[in-house]
Amino acid sequence: MLKADLHIHTEHSFDSTMSAETVIQRCMKKGINCVAVADHGKIGGALELKAKAPFEVIIAEEILTPEGEIIGLFLTEEIPSPIPAEEAINRIRGQKGLVCLPHPFDPLRGIKGANNRDNGKLAELAGAVDVIEVFNSRALPFGNPNGKARVFAERHGLLCSAGSDAHVPSEIGRAYVELPEFHSREEFRAALRQGRIVGHRSSPLVHVWSTLRTLKKRLLR
């Protein structure tokens, strides 16, 4: 069985400083043997980690759209940000990737209008989505965003994923999916359907540290 943290970041993201070596060391210490590297607007970190890691690495990217962030899984090419949500989905599909919505009900980072009675844009996107992230360790504790994501995914028959959304080593493995081994995108879909979500919240203060890291990286440039 794999323990898959399906949403982490590396130093290729503007708000993280984790090198590939740091990620590998932390994963091996925590028993995480599969990760999806979803840097903001880049796949270079995922490619680097895949070349170095002794475990499964899914090439992913967190793409910014006016409606919220969308993750493409099993990508082969980088997708620019920001772009319209529909274009992001089409570009992911064009690479035969899977479309995942991370933290869709998070009050600050969710899909636009997701917390409305009709779920806003989220309801419109549901038919084009493969996976809903139903546990994000960094999701704010207000309004039960992870619980809402789980209900939405089950209502629409969508696959459920989990990720720590780690930006620093201590966050890696705070959320993951236990699932069977896979060797292709389709096998991953089947494995995820059998997955068991394990998750622990990170302190809301992680967002403060991310902001400070972003400012530091911009100043150094």
C-alpha cells in the first residue's frame, strides 16, 4: 500500500523553500512513499523530484484561475497562470491529465461561490472535474471546508484526494491517502476509489509564515 500526500510544494513555488532533497528526506522519515508535487504555475520542481526520488512522484501543477485554483495531475507540460478555469481544464485534458479541485470550500482559497446555497461556479465545474481534495491540512477551520468538500464529492460521484499542501518539511504527511500501488493514470483512478483518507490540520499560522517566505523570496530577487 502507498501513503500518498497528493498536494505538496517545492522551492519552485513562490511561497515555499523546500528543495527536492529536503522533500525526499522528510517523506522517507514520515513513511510517505508517493507525492503529487503541485507547485504554483510550474512543473520544474515535480520533474526534479521525480528524477531524484526513490518513490512515486506525480507531476502536477496548481493553476491560478479567476474562479480559484485548479490542480492538473499527470501533466507533461507546464500550463500558464492565470488563465480562465475552462481553459485550464481543457489544457489538462489535452495532456490526458486529471482535473482536481484543491480546498474548494476554503473561505480564502476556495472556488468562487462554493459556499453559496447553489455552490456557485463549483457546481458548474463539477461535470468537468475528476477529483475533489476532501482533506487539505491548510484549509481554514471556519465553516468545515473539508467536510463540505467530502459531501460535494460524494454527491457528484467524484474521486476524493487528500494533501498536506506542505510548504515546509514539518507539514509533509499531515494528510495523505492510503491506496494500492498504481502504474498509470487509469490505475491511479481505480486505486484512489479504494483509498482511505488520513488527515490532520495544520495551524492557521502556516499561512502567515508562507506570506513571510513569499516576501523574503521577492526581496532576494
